[in-house]
Amino acid sequence: MRFFEYEAREVVKRAGIPVTDYGFTTEASEAKQIAERIGGPTVIKSQVLTGGRMKAGGVKFADTPEEAEAHARDILALEINGHMPRGVLVDPKAEVAQEYYAGVVWDGTRKQPVMIFSPVGGIDIEQVAEEQPEKVGRRHFSNILPLSDFEAKEVIASTGVTGSALNKLVPIVTRLAKLFVENDMTLAEINPLGQLKDGSFVALDAHMDIENEARGRHKKLLADLGVGDEETRQAREATPFELAGEEVDATDHRGVAGNVTEFDGNLGLVIGAGGGSLTLFDAVRAHGGEPANYCEIGGNPSVAKACGLAKLVLQKPGVDKIAVMMSIVSNTRVDIVARGVIKACLELGYDPAEKIAIFRIPGAWEEEGFKILEKYGVEYADRSVSLNEAARRAVEKIQGVAP
Amino acid sequence: MRADGTFIAVEVSDEAAADAALAAKLTEACPVDIYAQATDGALELVERNLDECVLCGLCLVAAPQDTVRVIKLYDGEACLAAV
């Protein structure tokens, strides 16, 4: 879940990292009052969860409070990439000597956070890494132990920063690492981290993402920031297909049959189990298949729920066949899912043997499940067939390579 | 009485179906609500729930022997054996 800039700034401030004397408002008149309090030139920034706001006119500079009010009024009415602003942030226009970058991101491969630092800030860190790789310092650190001062110093110093700047940056970087770990974040970035004319540092902008699944652990922080439970903050609005998937999953409490994400391929997926859904989705793509959707099924959903999910996928325009595949680790009953997906085909007037490219769910009650599949002529595979091989067979079938 | 789903059928002898005490027992025993009790106390089979049967056999345990049969329509009408 992504935070708005004004929320991220608050998180930064609470962590003890210096920020400017900014203000957030949803009213143009209040923007004027904030500018008067600041007492100098200001920057008015649209608060949207999308990029490109500068180019779109969502960031404007004001010399007077009246100008700040006028800009705020314009920006509050300005839609950027389909997003209306939550409000505006009124920020002092800082006299910056140099812009730095400090960030922490989650490295899913190493399963550790990685600290990234650069004395070249204000632009995308990816661009700096490509054009001036020697100006980007990185270091993985522990999920449990705090990033120590000397570790932070090593990262910063590796980019050529020395002296007083190095000493002043160390606590900022260690506090950023601490807030990242404490708040279960996947991204905590200060860019730019401005060095003012007097040599002090201040966070001029911040981007933060918290792990969705960790929201329950941070209810107080979210409540303090005014983030409601209903705010999903996904990268895009859910499609009608995805909303229908949520409805299927909500039909009863048993198991999971939902978490649908829409794609535009022709192979519908009814997949799941302990990370199996991601693996299977990737495997289908690796074999040249075009998934129509991602979803998750597992934890012993009811037959009606499995049926509802399969019907939803089968009815999606462009779907020719579905592949029903799971890892063995879920212990979801094979016969229950078999009943659900076959029932979906029958209720829609399809021949299950035609519509189900492959059924690969081994595990609990598989003997019963396989009897059901045999009765309807559905191709199935047991645990001797890998997830990868099952995905390959499904793709071959939909591409007409296999009968 | 008998009701058929797509995969599961349930058959209850007429005598057992008329027994209000047994109807209450079956209604309580079934974890997926295949059995219900009508206002007059007689047993009703809830057709929409038949295919939800998890083959637990609790209804067979609750009822006198051979009065309730759970039939697997996908397996040559094989009957679920009492536990």
C-alpha cells in the first residue's frame, strides 16, 4: 500500500529525520494560510498516487501567499493520469546546495532490505545507477538487527561522500532503515534529500509503500495518518472482473477462491496453493501461454465457491480454456475443486473435457477427485507431473499443439 | 425420499424422513446443511447443498442403519460406507 507524499513525510518526521515546515490541505484558502506561516516562496504539490505530476502541472512555485492559493485552487481541480488529488502539500521553497538520495527497498530474492544511497538525488535512482554507477552505494542489512552507524557510513562513504556531510547523513540513513523495518515497508525513499546552504539536511520528498498484509500490525500509524480500512491504494482501480472475483470469495467463509487479477490472454487460470499460483502463472508465461487472469484458490473452499470462480473465468471474453492447477502443499481437497470446476462447465453448457485444458491438483481426496475427472473425460495429472510440466501441457493444448 | 445433485445424491427411507427427532439430529450433524427440518418437523433435503457433501459420513452415523444413503453419482452410484 502506497502512502501519499504528505503521509510519507509525516512518517519520516516521526522517525526523527528533519523535514521542511510543510503543510497539507484540501482547501485553497488554507494553502494561503500555510504559505503565510511559512513566510517566503513556496512549492505547491499535488497529492496523487501517480507519477509525472511535475510534467502534468501538478507542482507549481509561488512567491506570495496569494499565488500559493491560486496555484492550490488550480492543482486541486487538476486530474493527473486519471487521479484527482487528495489535497495539496505546501512546502517552503528550500535553498538547496545539493540533492542526495536515500532509500531502502525490499529485496525479494535475498529476502532482506537493501539500503541504497547516492549523492546524486532529485532524479530516478535507476537513471543514476545506469549513468553513474560509482555514485550509488548499496548494502543489504538484517531484518532483525538495526542497521548500525558503521554500516550506514560504509554505504555513504562508498559513493565518495566525506567529512561533515558524511557524519550528518549517518543518523538519517540509519533512521530511515529503522522506520522501514519497524513499519513492514517494501519501499522507503527520500528523494531528494536536500543539503541546505548551511550544511544541514532535510527530506524534501518521500515515497513509501507498506506491505499490504502488514496493515493489521500498523493500525495506529494508519489511523494517525487518516488511512481508512477501505482504502486499498492499489496501483489501479479494480476492474469489474476483479470485483466479481471478490464477490465470489465473499460468498462464504470457507477457503479462498478469488484474489483475481485480470489479464488479456486466452487461457483462464484456476490456480493456487502456498505460492503455487505465482509459480504457475510464471510457468504458463514461460511456455508462451497468455493467461487471462491470475487468481488464488485454496484452503478448501466450498464447491459453490470453486464453481463461482471457474464460471467467472470461463465467462471472461476471450477465454478459450481453463487450466486448474495447484501445488500439493495446500491440502485443499481435490474432489471438491473438481466438482466446482466441472459444475461451472456444465452450468454454462460446456463440455468439461473440452474446456478444462488440464487439471493438476494432487493431494487430499485425490482418488475421489480423479474418479470425478475420469467420468467427465477431463485430462488430469497427479503429483508425478510437475507444476511446470502441467503448465506446459495446458499451453500446448490451448495453442492446438496437443489434442 | 431422494434428491440428486450433479455429483451426490442422498436417499432417506420414508419412515426415517417422517421422524422429527431424526430430522433434527441429521440437521445438526451435517456440516454443509444438506438436511433441514420442515415446519411440521419432517425431514427436507436441501438440493442446492447436495454437491457440497464432504463425504464425512456423519449422517450415516446419526441415522439407523440403512435408512440414509449417500450416493456418489460419479462412481457408478456407489454408496458411502458408514464409518
